[in-house]
Amino acid sequence: MLTGLDRLLAEDSLAKRVRGTKLALLAHPASLTRDLVHAADAMIGLGAKPQIIFGPEHGYGGESQDLIGVGDAHDRYGTPVKSLYGATEEDLAPTAEDLADVDLLVIDLQDVGARYYTFVWTAVLAAHAAAKLGKRVLILERPNPIGCAPSSLEGRRQLPAFCSFVGLFPVPVRHALTLAEIVAWRAAEEKIPAEQIEIVRTADFDRTLHAPAWDRPFVPPSPNMPTYDTALVYPGACLLEGTNLSEGRGTTRPFEMFGAPWIDGAKLAHAFARLEFAGVRARPITFKPTFQKHAGEICGGVFVHVTDPLAFRPVASYLALLALAHEQNREKFEFRTEAYEFVDDIPAIDLLTGDTEARALITTGAPPEEIAKVIATLRKGDAEIVRAARDAADALAAR
């Protein structure tokens, strides 16, 4: 398998697109070749040293935690590094001044297959900003670590009023797409001229395969996405951010483990086992987060073990677990009310699930399996959006 970056270096017809250009690069720690050479160094090797580098949420170097604004800096070559995740929404896209001295924006970001993961929306905003200024855009595709099989689609798309930086445009939660395909879809919807945007697609990639079959290391794209196992649970586990349950940040296995000081892990695991969800088991644990929610407190909870990645449905599984945690202690379970990803008038859980229904069902005590089925099931038209994105990427594939 060769990613877009690998192909750019291996195929002269593609390398010509960047040689001698004044380019900007949008990248992060996982923007690596098969041999673990970073995209910035690869561009220099092609004779196209970036004039400016953009970093998404968590920073170009991936040092910052979630929801923490990142400042501007310089890389080891002295190249300006502009943060696209600052203090306000206005900081989420490059400005005309940022792009004034470049001809080409190269985007190389590793996504993890869930609409909440903000890198894809940074890519969409950056591509739009560059195209609006008449700059060319070249997207170096990377595969989806949790696979692109149509059967893996899960979690209905959000209603338009609930679009935010954890889902700028309506797509399913587990979208079975690559970042490049989503950017291509938005480019088609916005009628960006085809001559302004190209995609170097991943070669020799079976879309049904997951990261362990790539025969290359899984490189953490952000601080709390350390392993493929984390990525696999993330489409469901990110929903924890909308509650006062610790999602395991401040531990070595975020998102796979979660809980709170008032959760009885054994009781929660037993209740979940009775629901007989496929491909997953919950093991009772205790843990102590070192930062963020319940930092320094011993929490009861569960560790989510995926026993069959192809059968596992993360959105349904974690919705059921959330409902069971609420059922266990309705007095202490709370939904997040503080601002979340630049939005302060809509609860985080509603932004993540895409409307108010999941919160209402959990609050009123609907059966966990019913909540999981209703919210995880696709809306009419969801699959068509996914197909449109794939077709759009094919149309923009660099030849």
C-alpha cells in the first residue's frame, strides 16, 4: 500500500506537481512516508521547501491537549508554522495573508474515520480558503484506519442546525471515507473548479482492511489517539466528551476505558453483557486520571475490549453504555453544559449525536438497546452522501 505522500515521492509525474513551487503544507505528526520521513522533509527533498506550514488541532507537533488553543511557531528549519486551532472560530482557516506568497497548498493529514475528529474539517476549510484565492490544492490521501467498508457505516448524519467543528457538514458518524474523499465532496458541492484541486489517491489499498493490515506503523495523529484500538472505539467513545464521565484522558488508554468516582464498574459491565452486543466486551476496572475530568480521583468504570473489529459497532455500543451509566446514577450523571468546540448554546452531546434525540432518550430512561438502534441507524440519504464523496474523489484523482 502506498499513501498519497509515498506516491508523490515514487512517481515522477506526480512529483512534478510540487517541484519548484511555492507551497504551503498542512500536516501533523502522522504525515509520514512508509519509511517514517515527515512530509515537510519529503517536500524539501523534492525541491519544494514549504514557505509556510499549517498545523491543525493539537498543533503541528501534536503536543497540545483537546480544546486547547495552539499558538504560532517555527519549525527546525525556521519555517513559519501557523496554527489553525486558536482561540476563536476565525482561527480555523488560513487567511489571505497566510497564503499570499504560495501557489500550492499541500494537505497531508491522517484521519481516523469519525466525523468528530476535527482534522478533516480543518482540511475542508483550508482547501476552501486556498481555492477562493485561486491557489491550487493537492491532497495526499491516507487510508481510513478503521476501514471503508460500506457495511461499517454507523450513526446518522447530523441535522443542519447541529453542524459545528465536530461536524461542519452532515455525514454519518462512522463515515467509511478518507479525509480526501470528504474534501473532494465539499469541493464538488462548492463547485471549486477541478483544475484547482487534485487528489493523489492511496494505491494498492483494500478499502475493507483496517490499520493492522497496512504493514506499516500506526502513528498517533493526536495525543489521545495512541493506537489503532483507540481509533476503532472512537466513533462511539467520543460521545463521552458530552458527559461528566471521564473518557480516560490522563491514562494510557483513553477512550477504551471510561468511568467516574460514582460508577460501579462491575454492575455496568454486567448490564452491558446482558445486551449481547456483537464483537465487544466490557471489563470492570478502577483507574485514576492524571488530568481533566476527575483528575486524581479513583474512578470505577469499564475497559472496552473489541473482540471482533468487523462485527463491532462503536456508536451503538457506547450509546448503550452511556444509557446504562445514566441509569446507574441519575443524580450524578450529567451532560456537559460548558462551551464545546466554539459553541456555547448547544450541549456537546447534541453536537456529537447531531440532534437532541439521544439526550432526550437517555434522560427519560429509554431502554439502552432502543437508544442505540435509533441513534446509530442511518438517516435516509446518508449512504448516498458517502457514495457521492467517493465519486468526487475519483473525479479529482491525479493522473
